[in-house]
Amino acid sequence: MTTPLPASGTLPLRHLLLGLAVVAVWGTNFVVIKYALAHLPPLALAALRFTLAAFPALLFIRRPAAGWGNLAAYGVLIGAGQFGLLFIAMTRHISPGLASLVIQIQVFFTIGMAMLLAGERVRMFQLLAMVLSLSGIGMIGWHAAMEGAAITPLGLVLILLAALAWASGNIVSRAAGRVDALGYMVWSSLFAVPPLAALSLLLEGWPAVRAGVMEASWVTWSAVLWQSVGNTLFGYGAWAWLLARYPAASVTPLALLVPVFGMGASALWLGESMPGWKIGAALLVLGGLTLNLLWPRVRGWLRQRG
């Protein structure tokens, strides 16, 4: 028997703080990734991340009601696709702050894929939101070739491909239906490990992987654990817990703060510069994301008052 959602949909303070803690973990995680990449090759780091996300958690968390093929497809897309490409880009091609911002374009990739594959109709506010966000991405692309811009053309391409892989994973997870989100993440992580490990050995080589592991400090291993325990088990677990108790319209707007935490943490801890063009690009991207997420709610509120 499912617990009915609160009629008001308002999060009490303690649950609002829990939601803010989740998006803070997800946003600052981009800085944590940078610390882990100081010693570990990117694909090896991704393989370790998903290994620790799967084990030992899958011994205690029941497999979700999703097919093996669906779990495998999601694991490969999110593991080798999203995070593999993200970690490669973050080695030296994009700053953590910009990475946390640009990858959010996955929202519009997801909308476009849903339109093509499922015949969903794109509404005018979604098109306007897409134009706003793409304007911000265009501004970042314009500066990508400039020295000291915290992003290279290759970095922008890699992050956009990572966002596309994330969007593809969203389509696959939709096909799984309403399943336990934490269990889905844990069990799908199992399928991310083999391709990441194989690619790491093929492209990075065992000597580089071994050297990275041997040279890794406690900071590096703490960052790896944070990837798995903090970002995956706590983040997805707490988020799923909130979504099970409150309307999505009350919880999901908090996700807009992920790049805010990401850019803020990168500026504070890593000294990432925040020139005017970067702030302007962030406002355009976040403006598009906000319009896409909140306009249906605002429109409903206006109709009620009218």
C-alpha cells in the first residue's frame, strides 16, 4: 500500500534541508572528481566508482523490477557513456564548475529523444527554454578556444556527448517503469564496470592504472568513496525517498541548484575564475532549465488566480 502524497506538497524544513544536502553533494561532487583525478586515470576512476557503488550494496538491496537488458543498457550508458566521458573531459579539458553547468543540457537532449522515439509533443515554453540554454552553451563554445577559458573545444564536445549519454540513460530508465531508484542505480552499476575496466586497460594501460593506484593518497581514496557512497547511495537514496513522499513538482526544482553548488565550490576550493561571460552563460543555461521545469506550475497558478 503506497503512502498518499501530502496535499499541499510543501516540504517541511527538515526534508527541505535533506533535499538541499543532496543537491549540494551532487554539485560539489564535480570538485571531488577533480581531486580523484589528481592520481587516477579517468576510466580507471570511473570503474572504481561503479564497482564500489555496486559492491557490497547489491548484497543488501533487492534487484529492482527491471529486466537484465534494461539494467545493462542503463549501466553502460551512464557508466561508460556519461561518467567515462565526463571524467576524461575533466582531466584537463574543462573546469569542474563549467562541467556541472554544461552537462545539465541533458534535459533538452532527453526532451528531443522523447519527441523522436515516443512521439511526445514539444511545447512552446520548452522550445523557448531550449533556446535560452543553448544560447548559454553557444557563449561557452565561443570562449572555448580562448586561452584560460577553463574549457577547450574538445572538452565541450566530450561534455555534450556525456550529456547525450545521460539523456539516453533517462530514456532507458523510463522504459523500466516505476522501480526502486536506489536499487536500480546499484544493480545497473554492476554492468558499468566491465566496459570501463576494459577501456581503461586498453586506452590507459595497466602501468598507468597501477601507478595511479600506488600513488593515490587518502584524499584520492576518500574522493573515490564519496563518488560511490555520497553521490550514489546517499544522493539517489535520499532523492528517491523524497520523491516517494512529495509531489515531483515540490522536489525536482531543487536540482536547479546543482550547477550553482558546482560553480560555487569550484570557485571557492579550486580558485576557478568567474568572469562575466561565464556568469552570463550560467544565467542563460539556468534560465532555460528554470523555465522548462517551473513554467507548467506557474501557468497552473496563473489559471487558478484568473
